[in-house]
Amino acid sequence: MSSQPRSTGRPLWLETAAIALLMTATLKIMANATISPALPALEASFPDEPAAAYLTRFLVAAPSLSVVLIAPFAGLAADRFGRGPLLLAGVLLFAFAGSAGAYLPDLQSILVSRLLLGVAVAMTMTAQVALVGDLFSGQRRSAFMGWQTAAINFSGFLFIGFAGWLAGLSPRLPFLVYMLPVLLVPLLLPILRQERNTRRESAASTAANADLAPQKGWLVPALAVGLLTMVTVMFFFLMPSQLPYYLDENGIDSASGTAMGLGALTLTGGLVAIAYKRISSLVGLSASFGIGFVLMGLGLAILSIDALWPLILGGAALVGAGYSLVQPSFLLLALQVAPEERRGSVSGIVTTAMFLGQVVSPLVLTMPIQDFGFATVYRGTALALVLFAAAGFSLLLFRPFRPRHAG
């Protein structure tokens, strides 16, 4: 059963479906980061709430918790009911739940809305990745994954900057940023129609080939991709979760220093991601993993040397560049191991792994940092990433990846 993606030959940035899916991918970073600039003022606006300090800080992480719990089931739903309807429902729920913080009366109800926002993120992310597999193939898929990583990096600047300006006016106004995805609905409707036609063709093909056995053996490779994704994200999140404390320990203003460090990370990552298609088509998927892991390891090794600005900015930039090669490679690998009828399920596994890595990173790495120091943990993580790189390069000796071009 297969209905191959149709290649129009047009540049991705001229295709409505590609634009809609790229914009949908940016909801992942919008979900957590948008309200960060408003947290201190939001806490101060609830002086009678004894748990305000705890609740406001948990508002940022709450969507990730929901994603971890819901994404596997969202993947099953995408395979059962279709990716398009799940994506549209997720976008609408995202706008409703995300913007609810602008008018809800207390922190407890805002927290519930943030958990619902995580459900929406699980729906949109799993459906979006599966649709990329359905609609694009070969080099167009690689190009899309690179552009997606770039869009996520650059949109972080826009969302956080805009939300910061709104937070200066009122701590409730940044929640209204979550209404912006409603503008995507007209772009998503053609995807629903296209998917409906494709599913009819697939159903007819399945009926005509009912004697053919379904593809098996996809679950173990998918879980392996998910595990490696989770560990990689756990290491990567040393930057956003621990960099402020590293700077503070070394007498550097953590607020401005973190902004500069993460700015170097996201800017470099965005620029490298734009070139991802060219890099991956030149060296292949295994080598893309290897180069990405080497760059991430080198960046963390540089950070372990000393807390000097050239090392901080250079190390952060290398981590961002490496992760921008590794992240789209994970998604491409997941789509390669997924049979067409299981793309939603595999997307759910990888989405869960990405957000689980964010959740467990501070839980797993904070204690070693307290016991052995930042430099030791940075060096140990760099060594682990170099071992990952060696594994990626070694695959070239046994089963080299040959880029598959769209027809």
C-alpha cells in the first residue's frame, strides 16, 4: 500500500502545504518560550497566591509534560483518523488553550490551560511530521527538514522578542500571541483535501493488494531512534537549562549572558539548517549525524575550558550548528524506518522522545554538575557525543546511506 508523494518541482517556499507545515513546526518553540518574559510580572500580579513562585515557573514546563504523555496516542490517532484532521484540531486547540491565560482568573486555571496547550502541541507535532513524510520525499524532504529547523530557530527570536514587548505592557498580553496560529487555518484546509484524496487512493490500493502482508519490524528501529533522540536532546538542553547557572557561577550576568549565548546558538543553528539539504546530499545521513555530534561535542569541550566570552559564544555556536544537523537527521531517519501506514505512530514516538529529553535533562544532569562541576560534566558529555559520532561514521563502512531523490 503506497501512494507516493507527488513532486511539483516548485521551490518549497512557493508551496502552500510546505509553508503551512513550516509555520506549524514553529508552534513547538512558541508553546514554551513565549510567556517567559512575563513570568516575574505574572507572579507579582497574584500577591495572595502562596504558591505563585512555583506555579509561574511550572507554566513554562507544563506543556512538555503533556506532550510526553499524549504524543504516542496522538500518533495512533493520526494513523487511524488521518493526519490533516488531527493537525487542524491541534492548531485550533493550541490557539484556544494558549490564549486562555490572557483572561483566566487564577494561576491554577492558567496551569490547566498550559497542560491543554501541551495536548495541542502533541497533536500538531505528530501530525505535522507524518504529513511531511506523506507529502515530500527524497531531497525535497531533506530540504524541508533543514528549512524547518531554521524556521524553529529564527522564530524563537521573533516570538520571544514580540512577547517581551507585550510583557512590558501587561503580563497577560503575551498569551494573546498564541492566537496567531488561527491564521494558518486557510493554509491547512487544502492539505486536508489532498490527504482525503490520497487516503482514498491508498484504500483502493490496499483493497487491490489485500493478499500482501503489512510491513513489520518497524517498532524496534523506531524505539531505537526515539531513545537516541531523547539522549541527544537531554545533552543539548545543557545549554538552555544550565547555561544561566554556569555564567552566574563564574561571575557573569546570567540574564544578558544567557541571551547572548543562546542567541549565538540559535542564529548559527538557523544558518546551518538552511544548508542542511546540500550538506546531507553531499555526505549522506550517517555522516550528517557524525558531523553534527562532533560539532556539539567540540562546542561543549570548548565551554569546559574557561568562562571567557570568546569560548562561551564559540562553544554555544558550535553546539547550535551541530544540533541543526542532528535534529533534522533524526526526523528523516524516523520517516525512513516508518511504513506509510505507521508514520503517525513513529512521529509520536520521536515527538515524545524530544520532549522527554527536555524534561529529564535537568533531572539527570543537575546532580552531577553539583557534585563534579560544570567543566567535568561538559567534558563527559562531549566524550559521549564523540562516541555517538564515531558510531555514525562507522555506519559508512557497513551500510552507507544513498540519498534517494524524488522522481
